Amino acid sequence: MNLSDLPTPHLVLDRVKLQKNLDRMKERADALGVRLRPHMKTAKSIDVAKLALAGRPACITVSTMKEARYFAEHGLRDIVLAVGLVPQRLDEVVALLGQGVSLAVTTDMPEVAERIAEAGRRAGVTVPVMIEVDVGEHRGGVPEPVAGGQDRLLAVARGLAAGGAEVRGVLAHAGHTYGCSDREAIADIAETERSVAVDAATILREAGFGCPEVSVGSTPGALFARKLDGVTEIRPGVYMFMDLFQSGVGCCALGDIALSVLSTVMNHRPESGTAHIDAGGLALSKDRSTGSQALDLAFGLVTDVRGAPFPNLVVQSVHQEHGRLGLIDGLGTVPLEVLPVGERVRILPNHACMTAAAYERYAVVDGTEMGDRQPVVTFWDRVNGW
């Protein structure tokens, strides 16, 4: 099967670029002296996980319980669920622990900590828990301990320990690195993330809690952190595929983006100088993350089947199943003469995680130099849902 045989829209993964991205982060983890615990929320694929973990400890991060079950069933049994746990999922957690899976969950709430410990006690298992610390994004986490959050941090730890749960460590995510546009600003935030997480771990240890792990991570932070002294592991995820947003913050070049959506030109609108493809809001997502950057790439950058971008051509707007092509600045018209109806194009996504979520599999290629005749070497399944 070649690319030309695929129905569109279809998710395409370039294995050569993927491997390059994986190798780069492995080298980065080694240089920083930390364990790499890849976040699988982007790829959601055991095939990608195997490549990401090759030659490394078989430990991963997930964002949903469905991911945790999927990867455990495929033999990866050292897992951190890095999203705050809701108590309604505790039965699933203790079931996996009862099967011998080392699943550490995350919370920032004393009352949830108590319920986690109680569920483990009832089931006869010890639940490992990461206490989330807010390092500036203000999405989740105990407020910065040295700035007033120490009491809550210790309350969470006491709630866990009193009920027999394990304080595995502290977990932080500096998601606000995504609002930066230069490496020094990202490095500054990564240093704050490191220092706040290490301070929280120190407070816990001085209070008598074990706290062996200090876990931080985002792709920008991992790539641009100046040092990670006191940190035990990093949890980047989107680095595997990269995307237009990561390119915009300087984490990669356009040529490093391994994921794209194969699409087909479905009509021309000569009166407005536009055209439509069969990839709309569902196929591309409506993530507009590059809208906050210096170069706004709308709903995705349009390339030919070989991956060469058309000058200034983007998916300008989307309906559910339609994507309208247009120029970045809105001036000029789509080159209809080189994009006839039926022509295949590939769209580089704003946010790889969100775009991939609409698909059940990847069509895997080793480069795309042959265009439509490029062989699809295999298909890799994904796990979706919660």
C-alpha cells in the first residue's frame, strides 16, 4: 500500500523523523542526569512507546486510566498517572495495583488523599501517590510551598501516610513555558519549576516522608532547562512528534514534525481564490495555539505530499469536515493550478496531541520522498478515550 491508497483524511507518521526526535530527548535526559519517563498522552501507542523506551527503563506517564490499562496490558507496568485523580476512578486504580502494576496516581487535595488511602486499605494494596505542586501555571497543584502552600502540602502527605498510602514524590508541570517565544524565558521557567519541586520534596523529607521522586516535565522545559539538580525524572510527551506550536517556541524546525494529516482537495472557489480540503475541525482539531505566536498558522500549514510547504498556504478556517485553504495574510489567492481537485496534500498540525485524538491508527512511512507512491510500511494502533 502507498500513500495514494489511503482514504482521506488520514493520520501519517514519519518513522524517520520520529526516531530522530526520540533520540534527541534521550540524549537530553542523559545530559541532564535524569530518568526519561515519556508522556504517552501524545502518541497513545504501544509501538511508539517501544521506540521511546528502547534501551531505557520501561517507565511511562499517562493522562487517562484507559491509557494506563492499555499500556499495562502491553507489558509496561511502571506508570505515573499525571492528571489529578478523581475518586470515582479509584476502583480501577486498585484493580491495576492488585494485578502487580506499579501505578502512581496524582493529587493536590487532602480530602482526595484520604480517599485514596482508604481505597487502598480496603483493597489490601498500597497506593503510590505523587503530590502535584503548582510551579506557576495555576492549573493544578498545591500552591508553592515556600510561598504559603506548605500546610496544604503536608496535609496531603499526612492524609496519605495516615491511611497507609505511599508518598512516592512530588510532580510538577510548567505548562506556561508554552507561552514563551525564546529559549531564555523557557529556561527561566524551567528553573523555577525545578527549584519549587525540589523545595517541596525537601519539606516533605524533613517532615519524615520518604518522597524518593521529583518529577518535572514539558517538552520545552526538558529541552531548554539549564540544570535539573535534585530532579529524578522528566515527563515530556509531544517531543516525539513535534508540531507547529513547538516549532514556534523554538523546540524544533518544521522539518522535524513527524505527524501530518493526509488530505484531498475537494473543490475550488475561483470567485474567492480559495479551495477546500476534506479535513476540517474534526480531522485537524480546532486548536489555535499558534494564534498567540508571531506567525499565526491558523488551523495548520499546508505542504505537498513530500512535505514541502506551499508558500504562505494554511488551512484558513474549518467546518466539521471542510478545511478552507488560504494565505497566511489573507492577501492573494490559493494556487489552484498546482492544487487541482483530487490533489493530495499534507497538513502539519498546530497541536499534535489534539489532532491525533480523532484517529484510531497511524499510517507509518519512512520518509515521503516518493510522494503519493511512498510505501506505507505498517499501521500502528492508538488508544483513545478515558
